[in-house]
Amino acid sequence: MRDVALWRRLSAEFLGSAFLAAIVIGSGIAAQRLSPGNTGLQLLENAASTAAGLYAVILMFGAVSGGHFNPIVSFVDAVFGGLSWSDAVAYLPAQVAGCVAGAIVANVMFSRAAIELSTKHRASPAHFLSEIIATLGLLLVIFALARSGRSNSTPAAVGAYIGAAYFFTSSTSFANPAITVGRSLSDTFAGIAPSSVPSFVAAQILGGLVAVGFIWVLYPSMTAAQARRVLLPHGKIDSSPREHRVDPEEILP
């Protein structure tokens, strides 16, 4: 076994975050153009593209860095020992820079200005609560699967959850400070006004803190080895392929 170098993991987090932002914003622009005046259909198109794209992007980069693309996921993972605190701190700028880069690419792909500040205000008490719930649910999905030895299902589960949360939350489930910053740089269907960003980020951090409490309650025997499977097993590369076997003791809390 050998560790994956930090610079490789940061590269994976940057690229994965860039793809995520490009998918979210690009599909939002496309939906706005393909279905003008039909907000419900635009949201459906945006949600479906995001859910499918997120699934693929986690598979692309998850084995290298864990496929977090989200500072809240990284720091909660550090709480449970799956990621060192220094690595979580290093992941954050890579994730934010990746989402900014992805937003710029999405804008340019659709012949818009590379950077344009969004005018879509989203800050309200309902949105604040929605972001807490969206972030809490995302983390519970991720850590429940890691604890039960089912991390291979995480990419699909995360994509499905985010796709559903586009509709059951009034905020359309950003649940990620990095993508929130990226989406503020596109004045399109998927955008968020910069003035709304602090409220969303605060709600996401609060959702992460609430999730830590629930994870401790639901899975008190969560180990660092299990946390290292968030979102996919990562951090080491095994030079000799072997069959993965789940320890029966890891299935239940």
C-alpha cells in the first residue's frame, strides 16, 4: 500500500469541483434557453443533469481524494478521523478554486461573460432552514453508507439525494460552500447573488455541525477507517488488486 500524494488529491478535488460547477451552472443555462418561461421544467432539467453528473464526477475522482468537492464534507470527515485537519484545510481552497473555474468555463461555453455577478437573491429564513436540512441530509447519506461498508453505493446515493433535494428544499439544495461561491459568479438560472452567499454558507456550516451530532448518536462506533471511505475509499493505492470483503462487524452500529 502507498499513500496518494497530497498534490494529487488536491488536483482531484480541484478538477472534480470544476466539473461539478460546470455541470450545475451549464445545465442551468441550457435549461433556461431550452425551456424559456417554464421554471418547473428548467428546474427538472437542471436537477436531472446535476444528479447524473455528480454521480459520474464522484466515480472519476473519488478513488484519489474521496470525491468530496465540498468543504463541509471534508471537515466533518476530519472530525471522525477520515481526513487529517491539515488536509481538510488544504482541500478547501482547491474546492473553492475549482468551483470558480468551473463557473467561468460554464459561462464561456455558453458565450457569456467569463465572470458575471448573479442578481438572483435567495437569502430568506426559508432558504436558511432549507440549507441546514439539505446539508444535514447529504452528510447522513454519506456517513451512513461509509459506516455500513457500502461506500460503493455512495456516488449513486449522493446524486439521487441532491436531485431530490432540488425539489424538496426551497433553496434547491446547494449544501456546499464551494459551489455556492462558484454559482455567485454566473447571472443565470443557477446563480445566487453574492449578498446571499454568507447566509447560505452559515446555514451549511450549521447543517454540518448538526450532522456531526446525529452521526455520533446514530453511529457511535464510527471508526477512522470507515471515515476514510467518505465518499469512496481513498488515500491509499493498493498495488495488488484483491476482492473487497465487508467485515460483518462493520454492518451495524
